[in-house]
Amino acid sequence: MVTTFHKYSGQEGDKFKLSKGEMKKLLHKELPSFVGKTVDEEGLKRMTSDLDKNRDQEVDFQEYALSLALVTIMCNDFFQGSPARS
């Protein structure tokens, strides 16, 4: 998680934060099944805005970690409803 964040952060600015473009690259390359073949620009903008609690137009590590926790919870909820688990 930490290595992946720092692999993409700082390519466009602050080395300890993800810009919108860096976040897009990270999602596309590291979570392709989550975003699909093409990244929905409006969805990405909304997600980044929702994650950006301090409104600095970037996603810091704490905000990124929260996003991974939310994705993990969503996946768990999805699989709990799976017919194989019933």
C-alpha cells in the first residue's frame, strides 16, 4: 500500500500527495477491475473531491488509505451477498 502510493505520488508536484492525474494512473494500473478499461473522468473528479478532505486538490496518504479501506469494505459487502456464501 505504501509502496504503491509513493510509486505514483510526486510525478506532477508534491512528492507526498497524488494529483488527479497521478490518482488516475494509479487506479488504471493498480486497480483495473475497479475502474474498468476507461476511467470515467466525472467519476474520478467526484471520487478525488470526496477523498480530498482538506480541499487542497490532491490526495495525501491518509486520504488514500481511507479510500482503500472503503474499497475493501465495498468488496467485502459485495461478496457477502454472493450466492456462493448463502
